[in-house]
Amino acid sequence: MDSQQTLRAQMRAVTISREYGSGGGEIARRLAAKLQWQLIDHDFVVRIAQTLGVSEHEVELQDEYSQSVMARILSSMRAVDPALLVDATSGQATTEEGYHQALVSVVEAVAREGHVVIVGRGAQKILERQRDVLHVRIVAPLEKRITYVVQRENLDRDAARNRILQKDRHRERYLQNYYHVNSSEPHLYDLVLNTGIIDMDSCADIISLALERKANRLTVAEHELGPGIGSPRYPSRPQDFRSPNNPL
């Protein structure tokens, strides 16, 4: 294992938050393959659902934050992997709050197992206090996202636009209800990438590099982190820029 791989191995997870249609899910897939880490995304949930006897069609009818089918899946994951420690017998996951707690338990459990790329599920908030997790946000201009969804999902542009807006609203509502934050809040993330400009493979490369660089800071004390550490003073007191038309 080379030094870069050794550094990355010290990190437990990458969380990928994304605007719908920005390609964030595909970037996560490429990143997981590049790192040889477990991908925790919609397809992962589908595989578990199939193990539990829930059809893929039922899962497709739900979003990642919806209650019914997803609650059954999450509350039953203990039967698939005891390490996930979700109590399937409590019945709590049949309520909205119970579902939320099951979701938190699953995200925390897979992060403890380590070397995972987690797509969505509010993981940027659930794991926000863990320094060995890299948080990434993928965005793109709406028109670019519409084009992507048209191509990927075989929809017309109006249907693609409506789907994007609906999905984005749903995700925002969940984050607002439980964490009182907007997914667009930049301080939730170590890195924000715009796929309207940067291609997906390059995004995966940049995230991999950021993962390595963050790992390199794990042993640095909290009070020694930040832009002020090691920065020299300005040679003179900085002045506000004065426009020629407004010199005062």
C-alpha cells in the first residue's frame, strides 16, 4: 500500500450530498470504485430490500427519506447485518421519528465499519462531528441537470424539470425538519464541486485528493487548524478598495 492509500485508509467515510440531476450518485459510484470502498446508495438499499422480500418497484416508489418501505428496510437491516444494530423488534420505525432514528443508526453503523461512500441520507449532518469523514456537495446549474435527467431517465424536459424540483424539495424538507439546515449551506461541507464545469472523473479525482489531504490533518490538534495557522501578517494594515468615483 502506497503512502496515499495509507493516508486515505485512515478516513472512515465520504458523504456525498447532491442536487438531483447533478451526477452526484454517479460520482459516488466512480469514487467508491477508485477507492475500493463500499458504496451506500439507492442500489445498496435495493439489494437489502430484495434480501428482505421487498420488491425493487416498492423501493422505487419511495425517496431516500420516505417512511413506509424504507422504514421496513432500515428497521430490518439488523437481520441482514447484525453490525448495523437497528432494532427490528421495537416497531419504532413505523413512525416518522422511529424511521429517522433507524436511518441515523444505519449511517452511524456503516461509518463505524469504515471505508464507505454514503450518498445522501443526511449523512453530512449525522457525521458532521467526525474528523475522519470527508463531506462533499455536488451541484450543477438547473438547465444542465435537466439535460442529465432527460438523458438518464428518458423524460421530456418539462417532466425532468418537475422531477428535479420535487426531489430537491423533498430532501430540503427532511433536512429542515430534523436538522434545521439547508443542504446548500456551504459550511456543512469540506468541498463543493460544480459538474456544470468539472467532469465526473475529475470530480472523483479531486475528492480522492481531498480525502488524502484531510487524512493528513487528523493528528493536528483542533486549536492548530484554520486559515490563521502559519499565515504571516500583512506587511501593512489592509485598506478597503476605493473606487475612483467614490474615494471616501
